Amino acid sequence: MKKPSKIITLSAAVALAFSLAGQDFASAAAFKDLDSVQDKDKIIALHDSGLIKGITAERFAPNKTVTQAESVQFFVNALGLNLDFIRFVKEPQASDYYKQANDSAWYAKAFIIAAVNGLDLPADLNPNEKMTREGFTHQLVHAIEIAGKLPLINPIVQKFIDQDQVNPEYSGSIQRALNYGVVGLDKNGKFQPKKEISRAEAAIEISNALHYLKTHSGQQGGESFALTAEQAVQLIQGAAGENLQIKIDPKAAVTRESFTYLLVHTLQTSGQLPMFNLVPAEIKDNDQIDILNQGSIQTALALRFVQLDQEGNFNPKAGITRTDATDIVIKAVKYLNTHPVPEQGGASKAITAEQAVELIKKAAGDTKLQVKINAEADVTRESFTYLLIHTLQAEDRLPMLNLVLKEIKDNDQIDIQYQGAIQTALALKIVELDPEGYFHPKNGVTLADATAMVDHVQEFDK
């Protein structure tokens, strides 16, 4: 399975929409086929809470076998998973994640949601496969552990008669399911792993799983607990709308400053945040913020991704919860959605090679100047800066100066042939670094940015 961009969310108290087949029908009290079903009160309670639905107004069809496609729909709806506040560079298809999925089938969206939320289902799953008790239980346990961020436990091993029939890959999940109270053994002490699971059995397992999450989410792994490094990466990848490679120590404690830095830095280096004149906010505990993180935090404050407390403190070293981190990401995504990079025209579009040549001729003050550039080349910040400085030097239009090299955080990303020109441009204030000290050499240079560089040239040339 691909590793998609994702944000994992879990609703408080898990009061969630749950649908077995996607249809709306009448009250469970009208079901005429539940009389012989054990624990039918759980099914009725789920239905009356809006968490399950019947096949018809009068039939729940409790003995109907559940398919893999239905199982995925169960998990997505029961756990409240969605695609809210997730940005995609390209709209995904179910078959991007599950090879046998039909992109026009009723279950397609549920499959995408399951994959993006990291439910770790097999990429080769068959949507039409009839689910067994062991297969459904294994997937359900993994779903609640991932969505609820439940801690790993050492289950008390329960022996049962048909334990030797269980797929070895599922044995750990089934033991945890027994410990969680999601499933139980029958009166003969059997689990019946190979038996096809019915709608009634699936609904009851779901009910038991939701009860476990509801009673444990405030104590274990809930949204109020400290964010892990893995969760931080998932949230930031979801905000960026790309499966970016984000470097972070998986064992590191994530603080308010480190998460804010990582989010802003990722959005800046992927070219999604604008360059702007930053007016620093007064932060009472600024002396506690690592100097490398200060620019990102000021940027996040300016863009209203984060805010100070009532006393004006940022509390940089405090741990950050899933809830707080998700709130920051939501604000960032709202900003990105309301300030998109235009696809065509305007000063925000990356300039063409032809435009680059015209601007450089303007800077040199010679419209007949011969400037060599590949007409089909992409113009980046580094290539335009180099061409501008190289042309001005060749035309003897630059002043002599004692060059003091400036620290550029992403200097290792700049082609070595361009580094001297960029240092010269920085010294002459033709270009500038972002608030964190990055040049973003591979980003396309916009008409607005390129024009500003030329204007700076003309200012010192007067």
C-alpha cells in the first residue's frame, strides 16, 4: 500500500455515524428478524443512536455474511474517520491504495478514507471476499488501536479449544480483542476463527469496540495525550497535501516549538507559504525559544496558525497534544485553501525563461543585450539570481565589495556554481532569505519576486 498523506482523527466519546450498507431506514424496534439474536439490545441501541442501519425497514438481516468492502465501511464510519482538512495535490482513487478496488463502486470513498487515515489494511484485499471471524476481528482491533492510539499491551493469554486453527498472523490481535472485551468465546470455549462473520456479530463487535474506546480514550492514547513524532509527521504531511519526506527523531518528544517549526518549515520549503515582511510579535518567553525556531514561530503567529496565551507567552517547551496540533494544522490548511498559488497568470506565477531575459536586460539597462538561456528551462530562484548577477558582473554594473559569506540554512541544496552569485546578491540586498534563513533555491521565481530583485538593482545603480 502507498504511504498516503493523512490526518488521523478520533471524535470525542466516539458518538459516531455507523452504517452497515449506507441506506436510511426506520427504527430498530420495527426489525422482525432480531428476536433470536443474542445481544440484540446492542444492535437496537446502536441503531437508535444512528450508528447502524438495516437492509430494509423491517429487516436487519443479522445472518447475512459481511464482505471485506462492508468491513472497511464499518471501520470508517464507526471510528468517525474522514478526509476533512486534508489537502491532496492529486485527488486519490481507491485503486491507488487497494489494487482490486473499483473506483466507481459504492465503497470507493471508504477505501480512500481508510488508507489516508492509516488503517493498515492489506493492499491486495478483495472487496468481495467474505470475512471470517478472525479476519474481521484482526482488522477491527488494528483499526481501534490506530484510530484511538491505544498503547501496546501484554494481553493475558486466554487459551481456547480451536486456538490451533487461528492464522498465526492474527493470534496477537485476537488475544487483545479478548482482553478488550471486543469478542468472547462461545459456550464450548471456541472462537470459531474460520466461521464467516455475520452482520449481527460484526455489529456486536463494533459495539464492544466503541465501548472500550469510550471508556479508555480519556485514560489511554486519547486526543488529550502528548503528540508523538509519528503523529506529528502524519499531520504535517496532511497539511502539505504531499507525501513529503520529513526528518524527525521517532523517539523525540514533540513540543509546541518543534511542531510549529516543522509545520512552517515544511510549508515554506514546499513553496506553499508566501514571502512577506514579517513584523515580529512580542513573546514574553522568547528567550526560551531556540533561535533556529524563532522565525517559524513568528511566521505562525503572523499567519494565525498559533497564538500566545493571555500573558503573552508561547510556552515553547510544553508538550503538544493531538487536539492542539490538529487545531494548528486546521488553521494552516484553512489559510492555504484561502491563499492558493494561482495556476495561471499574475505576479504569483513562476516566470518563463523569456520573461527572465527581459527582466535581466532591464536590470542591465540594455534592451539589446544578448542573454543566453534555454527557452524551455524552468526558472528557479537560484538560476534567476545567478543569471542576473552574472550578467551584471559581465556588464560591469556591480560595485566592488568585500564579500562576507552569509549563513544559508539550505545552502546544501544550491548548485555549487550558483553559490557565489547568490552570496553576492544577498550582500547587495538584491535578494533575501526567509525569516528562518532559507533561500529555497529550487522554488520557481515569481514575476513579483523577480521584479523586486531588478528594482533593488536599479536602486543601488542610481
